[in-house]
Amino acid sequence: MMEASLEGRGQEGAGTAYVLGLLAVVTLTGLTLIAATSSLTVAQRATAAADAAALAAADVMLGWVPGEPCVLADRVAGAHRTTLTHCRAEGLSMVVTVRATVLGVVVERSARAGPPRAVEVRTRAPCVWCG
């Protein structure tokens, strides 16, 4: 009779191990999804910041808004919680690059704004903001 009661003892606690393993898998999957979602969100924010900063800089360069193009682009990028890393004029277009960081990974996005086919436009007046 003693042997029958000892025989089933090897299975005790097996359910706990399975539950803990399942809990670990669910937790890791959740953390991975959170990291992926955060990365996607920051990448989209950086894209929007680059677009907005380039448009703002182009508005200043074309004389529609007062100020300096790269100063305004920096303010717009900062409003989007990104950092302006490059700002330059190419013809009548402005090209900007912004940077954001998510979970230690750097995300950079660039954008160009200006009149259509602005690179091909040639003027006799010197470019005030070029250089």
C-alpha cells in the first residue's frame, strides 16, 4: 500500500512549472510588442517632425514667414521631441534631418520641402540662405 502512494508523487508541482513557463512566454511576448510599438511610434514621430521642420524652413526661405530657416526648423523639431541634426538649402528647397532615440536605438529621418522642381530652378539673384 505504501508503494501506491509513492508512485504518483513524481507528478506533483508539474503544473506550477508549466504555468510559470507560460507566464514567462506571455511576459516576453508582451515586452517585445511594447518595444516594437514604441519603435514604430518614434519612427512615425520622427518622420512627421522632419516633414514639418522642412516645410517650416522652406516657408522662411521663400519669404512667407519671417525668421531664419534653420532656427525655425529647430523649434519645430523640438516641438516634436526630436533633435535637428542637419539643415541646409539646396536651390529653393530646404533639406532637414532629425534624430530621435527609442530604447537606445537612434532613428533618423530626412525631408525636403520647397516649390516643385525647385532644384532645377535657376535665378540671377544670389541665394541668401545657401551655403
